[in-house]
Amino acid sequence: MRRRFPPRWKKRFFTWPISGVMTWFLYYLMLILPIDLGSAIVGKLFRFLGPQLPINKRAKTHLQSCFPHWNEIEIEATIRDMWENLGRTTAEFPHIQRLDVSGNDKRVEVIGVEHIHSLRDDGLPGIVFSAHLGNWELLPMLAQPNGLDMHFVYRELNAPLAEKVLRRHYNKLRERLISKGREGAIQMARVLREGGHLAIMVDQKLNEGLEIPFFGQPAKTSTALASFALRYKCPIVPARVERLSGANFRVIFYPALELPNSGIQDADIKELMIRVNKQIENWVRDTPSQWLWLHRRWGK
């Protein structure tokens, strides 16, 4: 009888090394190409190949559920556009740190920077939250030019080589990356306790958390953002990235959300996360083709 490797061994010795090498190769290939050319080429490649992949069924299921009034043509067009946006984001990743995000470069329009300055100057800890929209990798680049001391919470890549490429890319920001998990939660608390700032993506499904409405459906949502904000009484600033055309973007920072204060902690946490999910839903409805519909957001 043919012996089968346990799944963890397959990942360790086959899947992760292969994906790591591919990540390394694509990263340095895109670094050689000008950002506009690389973005266009990989965007079109993803646009063609993405809909052929098995995972594409998940995106289609999500779109049909969230936009039940859409016809097949609208759904398929949005899916192709989503894949192109993902391809462009992938190709642009090596160039992100070279972009001028101060607001003086026509490639990156910045709106609402006064809300970041408010976080910088209010003497309080603070949190910026966002979602996987447009080229979300732009957001970490906005902190330093605006004098904001910020740490960035992210999901560590499974493939060690791919993770090494990612951390090398972030260069000076490397020491400000916080990996999600128990140890990461301790680091996040320490940052806020010392008056620092966090940037968190909150649009992915976690196995833990509360069932919070998202597009009218219960979605497992992490409550860490609300728990930290209420514990340290810190402002929460929403931020989104919108792709305008090609490798041109608009970054918008919004006024800080009002913190609920009913005196009942569990109720306040849930209410705040309802507001957060509603904000993200509004963004997705504005530009549905720029959100990453491939996540298991509703466990589907």
C-alpha cells in the first residue's frame, strides 16, 4: 500500500518551499520592472488565470450572497476585476516603499491626513483599522512621513522563505511588525499601554470572536480592536485605499469612531465591532471589485 505523507510534512517539505521560491522569484522579477509595466502585466495575467482556479468558486458564492440582485454578467465582471486588482497589488508590492506617500505625488492622493495628525498629537494611544481593498500595502507607508509612531499587525506567512522576503521588503518597518496570535496580542497591549499606535486589518474570518453582521449575515469577527480601544480609551481611525487607475491610488483617513459607553463591556465591544463592520461594508459596496472576496469571511 502506498504510504501517504501527513499534511504537515507535505506543507513543510513541498508546499511551503515551492511557494517560498515562487514568492522570491516574483518579488525580484517585479522589482526589475517599472511599477506601471509590472502592475499591468501581472494584473492581466491574474485576470485571465484567476477565474480558472478552484478558489474562484468561493468568490462567486460570496458575491451571489451579498449582491443577490446582480445578474451573472455583473458577478463575473466583478470577479475578473478583483483578480486583476490582486495581480496588480502583487506586482506593486516590491515598489511600495519607493513611492512618495506624503501627498505631493500625483500617484498617491491622500485625503484626511489631519486625522492621522490628530492621532500623532493627542497624547493618547490610537488604532487605525482598514481592510483588504485597493492596494492595502500602501497604508503602512503613511505613518512615518506623518511622524506617527505605529506598529503593524499582520498574519505571518506559512512559508518561511516567503515570510523572509516579506520582512526584508519592509526594511526599516521590520521591527514594527506584530504577528497575529497570543504573543502578538501581548505585544499589541504593550504598545498601547506605552502610548503607541497600531494598524490592524479587520476584514478576515477568525476561528475566535463574535458573530457580527456583515452584509446582513453573521460573520466571525475578532473583538481585539474593540477590546483594546475600550480598555485604553483610544481613538479608532478608519482608513481605506482605493485604486483609481493602474498604479494610482487614493488613501482616505476618516474621523475617529465614537466609542460606545453603556457601562456594559460586552455590549460596548459588540456595538463597536458592528460599527467597524458596517464601515468596511460601505467601502466594499463602493468598490466591490477591489475587495478580496477569496477569504472565508462567512465560513463558506
